[in-house]
Amino acid sequence: MIRFEILLPLFYNDGRAVEPEKFVATDDELVRHFDATATDTVIVHGKWMYQSTLYSDKLIRVRVDVNDDPGNRELMRGIKEILKSRFEQVDIWITAHEIEII
């Protein structure tokens, strides 16, 4: 099994709050494709540099656990592109971790 962890920004880079419906749409889409999600209520704080500009983010973490197969990885890559557009981001950080369900 593999766990995808997706960091979604609570604010756009210009400081506007991301509309709640974008999180609902994202969760609905992930459940439609992967059957389940888990979202942390803890805010993740992050900083990153892009073209000499320092950005400071407040993010939430969404987890998706699925079979580790090329189809799921490719689907997540496609969803990443949708999320970059939806959340008006240069990039959306998605990591993949091998997990074992006990």
C-alpha cells in the first residue's frame, strides 16, 4: 500500500483565504477516485523560496491510502495538476510513502 500526503494551502499567495468549497470539491474528487480520505485539523506551517521570493504558508494535510500501482500514481499526478490550478499555486506538495496496514 501507499499513502499520498497532499498539502493544501489555506490562503492564496496574495493572502486571500481559499474558499471552503475548494476543499470540499477536492475531498469529493479524491473520494470518488480513491474511495477514502483523512484530513488533519492541525495547521501545517511552511516556508519556501521561489524565484528569490520567500512564501509563508498555512496548510492542511490530506491523506489517501491506496494500492501501490502505476495507475494510482499516474492518477495522483493528474490530480496534482488540477489542484495547482484550483488553489492557484506554482506547485502542490504531494508525497508518497509505503505503508503496511496491520
